[in-house]
Amino acid sequence: MKVLVLISNVPDTTTKIRFTEDNTAFDSSGVQWIINPWDELALTRAVELKEAGAIEKVSVANVGGKITEPTLRKALAIGADDAFRVDAEPLDAFFVAGQLTEVAKDYDIVLAGIEASDYNGSAVGGMLAELLDFNSVSAVSGLNIEGGELVINREIDGGSQVLSCAAPVVLIVQKGIAKEPRIPAMRGIMMARKKPLNVIPAMDGSNKIKFVNYEMPPPKAACKLVDEDNAKELIAMLHEEAKVL
Amino acid sequence: MNFELTEEQIMIQQAARDYAQRELIQDVLERDEKCIFPERHVKNLSELGFMGMMVDPEYDGAGMDTVSYVLAMEELSKVDASTSVIVSVNNSLVCYGLQKFGSEEQKQKYLKPLARGDYLGAFLLSEPEAGSDATSQRTTAEEMDDHYLLNGTKNWITNAASAQIYLVVAQTHPEKKHRGINAFIVERDSPGISLGPHEDKMGMRSSDTHSVMFTDVKVPKENRIGEDGFGFKFAMQALEAGRIGIAAQALGLASGALERSVAYAKERKAFGTEIVNHQAIAFKLADMDLKVENARNLCLKAAWLKDNGKSFRKESAYAKLYCADIAMEVTTEAVQIHGGYGYVKEYHVERLMREAKLTQIYEGTSEIQKIVISRKLLED
Amino acid sequence: MSVLVYTENWDGKFKKLSFELVSYASAIAKELGTNVTALSIGNVDDDELTKLGGFGATKILNVADDRFTSLDNKALSKAVANAAQAEGAKVVILAHNNLGKALAPRLAVKLDAGLVSGVTALPSGFDPFIVQKKTFTGKAFANAQIDADVKVLTFSQNSYKLAETDNNATIESFDAGVSDADFSTRVKETNKVTGTVLLTDAEIVVSGGRGMKGSENWGGLEELAELLGAGLACSRPVSDEGWRGHSEHVGQTGKIIAPNLYFAFGISGAIQHLGGVSSSKVIVAINKDPEAPIFESADYGIVGDVFKVLPQFIEGVKEL
């Protein structure tokens, strides 16, 4: 079985978010890029499964310019066997999913993080599944392969399920799929240079949505403090003033 | 001139940072308090390749450069210098010395497991009456038919109880003074080796330090490193490389204390505003930041010289002297910025301060570094 | 033309979330000059279905089909797409929860639609269609323009007020047009959290941190939660210590919630914790440390002892 992990190149989660002067684009100057945290967990699980002999090959793929290559090389250092970069600026989730179809179609399992920490779209994995007519399971928090069968844990609203699903399948994964993202060993970092990073020309494609502009959340008003001995007063304020009780 | 790190160097820096911030931090306070050796971490760091970073892959090392090593040492030391000194001794004293001067058989037999982290190494030079003055070795290595016989005592030995492999410096021909000194690979379980009690140290409490006594310890002749009488040169060259590791450790103590101070000063309020808005604090932080930047540049330059096969004797002494001194200054200021919180263990900076003190003392005191620098300066 | 809402039920009962979705859809339909059709899949009786009308749905498509309990993405998204096409829906609205997030992307491709997920407000414009969503994990908002003819939105719950009307809806049985072959997953085991208010669904959440000092002190929090019909939550140190189960852990690495009201008892408010609760409409913090960062994010606060405050809160709520 072969696994493809979709990788999103996102700003480090501690980045202070800024936009260009007219607020129409994200200001990426000085930003440190990382593998989207959920994708990193997905990759970690894929590498674990390969080490356990449950799958044969782990590949990674993304859609982006040359600036995203360090992120792919880190994925190779963590343990992916090869990488694919579709050479296009990602316009929206639909565009990205479309660009990935050619790479993804030959894989048995495609893993995608539940969302990317930049545009929080939660869409590429599901769209790719639909475009390729693959099965899909979302909110996956565990994956095992037992005798060729995919055993999947997933969160549902108000509980969890264990299910099996035939390949080919897109699994949209979340916290729990792996314990912690794997730290690349130096052997892996050295080998990453020698592993193939294939650049694929973009296909024709279009986007369905665009981000017109951005806004920062309004600053929060100061906290209203109530004295410890008059705590009941606060309940009254929640009732009468905030109207949330 | 190029100040940019390569992609691999950044990845190693991040890997060390991730490991330190995620794993070392978890039990560092408890290990410090109870003097617990970081066995689990040494194993994990071995698997990640940190124990033989600069050893050629041919001998199971990671084949990284000294710049990467400095970056990794800084990140590990920001959180836990007790663990980073174990990494430093194994890498820049033991593995470096063996890779550079060991015979092919010695490399196959000892360097490989040391680089993989299967074995841990210790470097035995200091004696009760010969610290920085390495020429006055009292430990003797008497030449017999097919072996040497070791007798004497070594002091302040990092990894003494945990190491499987000792590199021991001893006097074979006292009449030749330092030209009579030899260095040997000694297996820790050889008969006749005994340890003194665990030293109850001020800092670096999670690394194990003992004195080591040798009583008629037989060392096979093939375990001598280099020609007869090469020991002093061996020790000096190893120490020269070792200084970069300790300098990077001191740098990490300082930059770790700075990071904590910045975070604290942005959160802590006094007189109605975050203390970072008080110039007294902001200027302190600016001074600390400048010192850390200078220290980092000195470390990286020494590393770069070493990587490019140039002489780095003076520069590694600069780095060791300056980094250790500013580590002491910066960690002390960090405690001051934290006020009362800085004086309790939970906030880490008092520990960084205790650990910084040792960087001015071991692997050549600050005063010794000035001897190295002045001699080199005056001979030119 | 219509606005289609995919509603979710819980053992045959609608969640508040579904009423919120229908309210939100009604406001959009009004702007577009059209009606709301609600789609219900599962075993829901007519009395319950009628309730959707009370929030503005004029037509209810009822798919009573047990097969869908497996929540198979492929089959369910096909069913919703068929309903959308049958109704000529221009806007399809789902919840921004596990199920909605799973179905919406497939649905958008089937309908050749533009998808915006995690919307928090009514569209700011209809021509072009512009709607706001959270980006950078809540650090900013983006205004997204959908150029496609059909729009699919996943809606973040507790972002829109329920709007009851006296409208009556017609209920129609709907054939989802899904065959057995469309079901690709086989459920082996389902574990439902029962008995308590669902944390992610709760309007009010009562949460305890390390300041509660131990699991034996949770009685007061439980009593307050019960009085308020609130969900119980905790901070990471609490679940790490084993004082409470991991299912109650809210924060960046735990559950991310957005209730109307969040009570933080003895929680200092580390940035990781705030990441999971900062979308709450009103945050109330009780902490003995006036410097605790939680007060920066809180709307109301008491600097003091949680064990003195809790009984007063309980008394105050009883008096409401």
C-alpha cells in the first residue's frame, strides 16, 4: 500500500499575523514557514506505519512555489520517501485539490490534515476525494492496518467510532492520529538531500472563491471586575447586562 | 561574507529546539533537584543523531558541521545544560579526539558505538592537583610487555559513572615532562577502576561527576592514542575543539535566560503597566540581547574556522571566555528581572545562573582562556 | 431556487445548532427573496420536524433511512447534493462541525459550488456574494467572495441568534437517491458520550483549572453546571493530572469551543488554553492571581478565592 500525505506550507503558529497596507493580502515578510501541524501529525503516522511494515511507501505533495521546498524537504527528513511540488500559487481549496488529482490518483491512502492553520478551510482533502471518486473519512484520530484492512478511529459529534473502509480513500486527520510530530533525526536530514523532490507543472484550473480583504478582530474591552464578596452581583450582570443567562 | 544558515542547519536547530522545549523541559527541575542522570534523553538524543554529530557517517556519525553543532548545543542548553554537557563531552572531546587521532582499529571498535550513542564517553584529564595545568600529570601509565599499567586519580569527571569508554591522559615518561604524556582508551569495566562519591554540585546537577581511581589497571598497548608521548598534544587539541562546545553551551544558557526574561517582562505588570515598558527593564534586556548576539557570533566564527580547516585556537578561546562571562552576567540579570520569582526554582532562571557559573570554570577557566589568547596574540 | 439547510438530529431530536442554522438560512433567504428548505436525514418524527418551521423553514425534506446512521461521507454528501439539486438551491448551509466539515467539500465539488467554511456572520453582500470567516486560527477575519453560482457555507455555531417565527412548514418525504453501493465505510463500534451536556454543543460551559486544587473539589462546579444546563470542561493540567477525563480538556490541543458563556474557575489562561476558548462570547474568570493572563481575555472577573465565589454563584443562579 502507498500513502500520500498532503502538506500545507503555513506560517509558524507563533507568527504575529500582519496584512499588507490595504489589508488585501497576508504580509509574509519575515515569516518562518512550517509544515501545517495537522499535516505533520499525519506524516508522522504514515512514517510509523511504514516502519511497522504496514505500508510500502510514503510520499508527500503540496501546491506552491519554490519557497515551499524547505517544508517538503523537512517532510523528507522526517521520513517521506519522495515529494511532489505542483508548481502553482494556491488560489483556493478547489484549485489546490484539482492540482493534486494527478499526483494522488495512484495512491491507496491519502492523508490530509483537518485544516491548515492559515486559511482554516477544511476543504482540500474532501474535495480531492470527490474529484477522484475516492472514499473519505473525516475527523480521523487513529489509523491502523490489520491484515490489509484499514481500521479507522474517528470523532463524531458527541462521540467516536471505529470503522473500516476500502482503499482508495482520503483520510482527513486530526489530533490523536499520532502522539506528537516526529523530530527529524540527523540521518534523515542528511538523506533528505538525496531523495527525489519532483516538480510538476501546474494544470489548467480555476478558483471558486477569493479573499477580498482581511480584518483584525476588534480589541477587547477591559475586564469588569467584581469584588469577591459580591460575587452574586456578577451573576446579575450576566443576566441583565450581558444577557447570557 | 555570508551569515545565512543552510536549510540543513536550520533543520538541526529546530530539531534540537523541539526536543529541548518538548522533552527536556518536562523533567529538568526534578532531575536538577534530585541529581538524576538523564538516561532517557541521552538515548533519545542518540537516536536523533546528537551524540556523534560531527563524526563521519563512515563511522556511524551524522557527518554534520561544527556550525550545526553550535546551533544544537545552544538550543539544548537553553533548557538543560546538564544534558548538553553530556552531549558536549561525547561529541567534542571524545568523538572528535578519536576521529582525528585514533587508529582505524580504534575507530572501528570504539568510535562507531560512541557516535551511535550505544556507548557514552568520558574525558579524564583533570587531577586533584592538576586542573588547568595539564602538564603536571600525576597519574602514571607504566609501560609493561604488552600493556600499560595505570595508577592514579582523576577529578571532576563528567559521565564518570555512566560512560563505558574513558579517554585517560597519564604520564609514561616523567623525565620528559609533557612530552612523556600519553592518552589511552580505557574500558570502564576494566579491573582496578573505582569511583569516588557523586559530587554534590551547585549546578549541572543532572550530569554525574565523580573522581576516578586507577589501581594497576591494565590497558592494552593498542589502546594508546597516537605515537608514544603524543598525549599532551592530544589533550590540548581535544580541549581546543571542546571549547567551542562549552562556549555554545554558555551561549544557550544566556539566550535561554534572555528568552525567559523577555516573555516574563511582557507579562508581568508593575505600576500599572507591563514591566517591559519601564526603561530600566527594557535597557537591561537590550544589553542582554547585545551580549547574546556577540556571543553567538564568536561561537559561529570559531565553528566556521574549524569547519574550513583553519586555525581556531584563539577564536575558540575568545568564544569560551566571552560566552561564559556573559552567561554569568545575563543569567544574573534574568534573575533580577524576575524579582522574587527569579529566586525560586519554578521559573528556571536561578538554575541557569547556577549552571552558567561552571562554564567559567570547566574545560579551561576564564583565566586560562586569557593565557591562550595572550600567548597567541604575542607570538604573532 | 431556495436556501437548503442540512440539519442534524441527536437520537431523533434536533440540536439547538440545527435551529440556529435554520434561523441563519432564513435571514439569507429573505435577502435573496426565496425560501428555506430544511433537509433532515434519520428517524425524526413529524412533531420534531415541525419545529424547524418555527425558525423559518417553509419546506422540510425528510429522509427516513437508517443506512445513514453510519455517517458515510460519500453517501451522505450524495444525498445532500440530490436534495440541493431537487430544490434548485443556490445556497447550501451546513454546520461547521465534524460532519459538516466532512460533507461540505464533497458537496461543493458535486454542485460545482464555491465553499466557504467556518462563517461567523451573515453575508456582507449578495452581489457579489461576500461572507466573513475566521482565518489564522482566529487571529484574523477574511472576507471571502464566492463567484460560483451555487454557494456552500459551513456555519460556526453560536454565531447567530435563534429567530423564532410563527411559520408553518410542509413536510415531504424525500428519496435521497442513494444506493447500497454508495456506502463504503463499515462501522464496527460507536461510542457516544451520554448523560451530560455535549461540550461542543453547550451554550454555557463551566470549566475548572489547577486552582481547583484536586478532583475532590469539583462538586461545586458540577452543581453550577447542572443548574445552568452547562457543559463541564477543564484545562490541560487538570486532565494531565487525571483529576478529570481528557474528553473535558478544552484548549489548543483539546476541544475548541465557542459557547455564549464560559466560566473559568482557577484557570490562569495560558495561551494554549485561550486558543480553545477565545471564541466564547462572554468569558468570566475567577482567579486569586490578579496578574493571571485570563483576565486579559475575560469580560467579567473576580480576583479571589474560587471556593468563596462558587457558593455565591450557585445561590445567585438559584435566585434568577
